[in-house]
Amino acid sequence: MFEVDKETLEKWDKEYFWHPFTQMKVYREEENLIFERGEGVYLWDIYGRKYIDAISSLWCNVHGHNHPRLNNALMKQLCKVAHTTTLGSSNVPAILLAKRLVEISPEGLNKVFYSEDGAEAVEIAIKMAYHYWRNKGEKRNVFITLSEAYHGDTVGAVSVGGIELFHGTYKDLLFKTIKLPSPYLFCKENYGGLTPECASELLKRLEEILKERNDIVAMILEAGIQAAAGMLPFPRGFLKGVRELTKKYNVLMIVDEVATGFGRTGTMFYCEQEGVSPDFMCLGKGITGGYLPLAATLTTDEVFNAFLGEFGEAKHFYHGHTYTGNNLACAVALENIQIFEDEKTLEKLQPKIELLTERLKEFWELKHVGDVRQLGFMAGIELVKDKEKGEPFPYGERTGFKVAYKCREKGVFLRPLGDVMVLMMPLVIKEEEINYVIDTLKWAISELEKEVK
Ligand SMILES: *Cc1c(COP(=O)(O)O)cnc(C)c1O
């Protein structure tokens, strides 16, 4: 290992490292935050300053950092072998994990295809769904998606995405989709909230499309909440309604549980809460407890079977990645799931969700809070310049970041989505730590009152 002093590290970070989703001009003008170690819900930077990781290191940490059991599982596998290919051969942890994922996921999802990131899990679902119809002798090529959807940043995942700011630039590169409105925004505007009537109206629109066309491959949507769009929940029953209609009109349904999976909404997967069993379920983020890049696309026997044939028929799925089913990542993922069971993570989470719900109410009192949204342990607090007029802060002012930087001063690490302050705390966080995060965020938001005229 080479060691360099802190100043050199900071200099090299700005000199050589192009950060994701980051305006590097601004980043290079600011003080950098370089993490060095973690334990439980805490992270320490190179100066030894301590922070609560209130966004689970971008929504993936579950049981805490530097977890002894996850460390052990990783080291045990590391002493055997780090990686062997799964293209035509197999490895022990990947087999065990596939079986485990089938056991814990909604009924009917019996097959597991691995990849490394959420976007890839989505790409795979898209390609499989498209290919499924080809193998069945049907040429279908249109996907139904939602405005404000986020499914990752590779070109296929961007094609089914709907966040103008991220995706608009690439328009000419993308395949065509039919877009339904974002349920939250549509319901708020037309029904004043997430009412059952609004869900019915959206489903009616979906049915009109499905009735008219025979070229629909699949409908893809996030599970219960459009997270990256700023934590925009669906009306209850919407997901279930989509399942019923896609079944009725013989169209596949892809549910993206990359953000919501592994306990974030209070159950292992959000699909459970509406009794939905999709044709594809995409998993990522929390699957390894936040340790290693791993993702999975789960699907049904029906889809799997459509790819079976003699070699010469060339029906098989010509897709794979070098690290598909990586031994280390799968070993950690297995242990991650086992910890859920052994430590009763989901049971212990329920009072924390209640606490979060109670405490989120306090944000409505703040002058610059325009909306507060929550699904399970996921929450978004939207900042506005003028509450009465619903007027946002100008985009370039980076108000969300300013609030996040204030929180840093008090040892809370946050990353907003635009002007939506996101809370995605590790599931193991303690109640007093939740209270500290909330108190700090409330304080930081109210500090805005001093600055805004
Ligand atoms: C984060 C996210 C993705 C993309 O996952 P990556 O691992 O960043 O590629 C896809 N879908 C949803 C719902 C996400 O939140």
C-alpha cells in the first residue's frame, strides 16, 4: 500500500478522479470529503471527522459498515477464490445465492441472472423481455414506461427512464417508449393527492394503450416509489393494478426493486405489500448489504423456458459480463440475507419507520419545506423558496447541497436529489441516531431562513 499525506490525496482527487453525477468545476473549488473508514452507521474521513451515513452510501448499506459477519463471509471466500467465470461453468456462492433469492422473492420468480449494477439488471430485463417475444415468434418492440422513472444510466436503462435533466441530452440515442405520467405528480395535480380515484384513472389510461396495441413488450416501473425522481410514491394499489392489466393483455411486467429491495420499504421487497408477482424483478444496491457491486434479474420459468432449445437453434440469451456471478459478491450477499433472518432486521425496523413517520411531520412547520414524502424507511423532504406559491429555488443555487453541507458540519452525511433532502438510513440505525439525523436536518433547513430574502 502506498501512503501519501492528506493534502496530496486531496490534490490527486481533484486532478485525476472524474466523479459520477458531479459538476467537476464546482467539486474542484470545494473542500473534498474523503472517507477512510466506517463502522456501523458511522463513517470517518481522512481527518478523523465522524459522520452518520444517513443515505446508506447511496442507498445500499443495510446492516452497517465494517460488519464482522459480512467481513468474515468475504474473507472466507477470499481465501478460497475471488473470481471464476460463470459463462458455462459455475461457482458455489452463486448457486447458493440463486436458490436463496428465489426463496425470499415473490412466488413465480424462479430463475436468477446476475450482473454487477442496477442499470445492468434493468438492461438484462429489457433484453430478455424483448428476446422472449422473438423466441415465441412475435415481433414486439415497444416498452411502456413512466415519466420521472429512473432505472440507471446505461443507454437501455436511460431509454426507459424519464428524468428530463438526466436523460434529455441522450434523446436521439434512445429507443422509443410510450410514457404514462408520473403517478405522484399526476395525482397531486389532478386529484390533490394519492387517491384511489387517481390510481383508477392512471390504470384506465394504461388499459387504453394495452387494448389498442399488440407490439408492447413490457411495462417497466419502479416498486411503489420513484426514488431518484425525488421520492415520489405511487398511490397504493397502482402496482397491483398494473400487474392485473399486464396479465389480462398478455404483456410482461418488469419491476425495478433496485432501490426498494432488501427492506427499505419495511418488507424485504415492496412487491410483497401489494401481493404482486412480476415477470421480472431487478435487484441491486442492498443485495450485498452495500459491500460489493452485484445485481440480479429474477424471472419466471415461463420466460426461462422460452430460451430453451437445441444449441443450433440459437435461442439462448447472448448476454453476460466478465464478472457475472462473482464469487466474493455472492458470498457476501448470502450472508447479508442470513443476517436479516438472524438479527430480525425487518421486525426491528418497524418501530423505526413509525418514529420516522412521526418526526417527518415536524418538517411541515418549516418555512422552506414544500412537501414531505415517505415510503417505509425511505423519505424525501422537498425544499421550496416560497411555500404558498410552491415556487422552487432556482436550480443553479444548489440549495439542497447547501443544506447537506450544513449537516456535514454536525456530523450527518447526506446527498440530496436536487432540492429534495433524502433520508435513506441504514436499517440498523438506532432510534437516538434517527433523532439526531432529523434534528440536524431540521436545523440545517431552518438556517435557510437567514439567507433567503
Ligand atoms: C440506483 C437505481 C438503479 C441503478 O442502479 P446502479 O447500480 O446505480 O446502476 C436502477 N433503478 C433504481 C430504481 C435505482 O434506484
